Amino acid sequence: MHPFLCAARGTFFDEITDAAVPRLLSVGVAGLSIGPIAADVDMTRQGLTHHLKQSARDRRLQQSPQATLHEIVIGRFGDSWLRHMLAGLLFPGSDGARHLWVPADRDEREGVVVWNLLRALAWTREAAGDPVGARALAGVLEEQREETRRALERWVGRWLTDDELTLTLAVADGIQLAASDPMDPLPADAARRILDGQLSALIRSAEPAS
């Protein structure tokens, strides 16, 4: 089970999502198709297609099995990845200060890569007229935004404007991705320095003018 998935839950859709992770890392979004995933979970293509169709019917949705597969993987991985990131969103360092999260090991760097591949897949499919993955993505991103807002506001000690929150999320997202680049990763100390600067700017802006 991938470290970002909830092993205790262990549902069939978690198994599918877990199988999708190495596929995404090895061949990109092309690996997120019914045939390869079915083989990885010891099912026939027809068997997995049946499960995906049944899932859509149970929720009274009209969507293709492939779209349902995308929805499941984006939603399940996104939920687990969000829990992981939020748990370390503002962690105390050895200096007692709080820091925004930076991927620290291979699993976390791979998590960043997989999450960005899934986001790109959702946006690409939406542009092609298939909004299913984008709907699943939107729910995760909205939760990330609200939970990040609450965590930062508790730490900074004031309300954040929408622009401040958007800027902080964008900076963190870009730096986390740069630090996870498999070809030329941004060094962890540089990533930390940039994100510390963003958090410090929020804190300074909350201080009364002298």
C-alpha cells in the first residue's frame, strides 16, 4: 500500500488507486487506463469495467467506465495526499519556528509528482469535454484551500485575504513541484528558504506598523 493511502480502510477502490501510482510514475497519465489497472489488481478488463459501471449506476451517474476510473483515483489519492500535506503544513522546526511543508524523501517527492499528474489529467479531460475528473479534483482543492486558510490564520493571528491565500498556495505548490523534479530537483534547503520567506511575509504583514 502506498504510504499516502489509508491502509486501514483497504477498499477495492483503494486497491485500484494503489495500483495506479506506479503506473503514473512509470508511464504518466497514459497508464491510467482500465486494461493495465485491471491486470495489476488481478482482474480481467471486463471485470473491472463491470465494477466501474456499477459504481456509476449506484450513484445514478451517467459516465464512462474510464471517467469513473479517473474520478476514483483522483478522489482517493487526492484525499490521502491532502491529509499527508496538511499534517505537515505548519510543522515546528528545531529552531521552534513554523515551516511550510517541503517533500523530504522519495515517497513524498513521488507523491508530489503523482498528484500533479492527476491534476493535469483532470484539466486535460475537462478541456476535451469530460468533466468527471475535474469535479473530483475541485472537491479536493477546495478542501485544501480551506484547511490551509485555517492553519495559516491560526499561526499568523489574523484573517488572510483571498489574494494572500492564493499567493501562498501558488508559491508552495510551485516550490514543492520544483523540489520533486526527478531530473533536476530544487535542493531542499533552497525550497525551505523560499517557503520560509513566504510565511515570514505573512507574519510581518500582520504586525502593527511602528
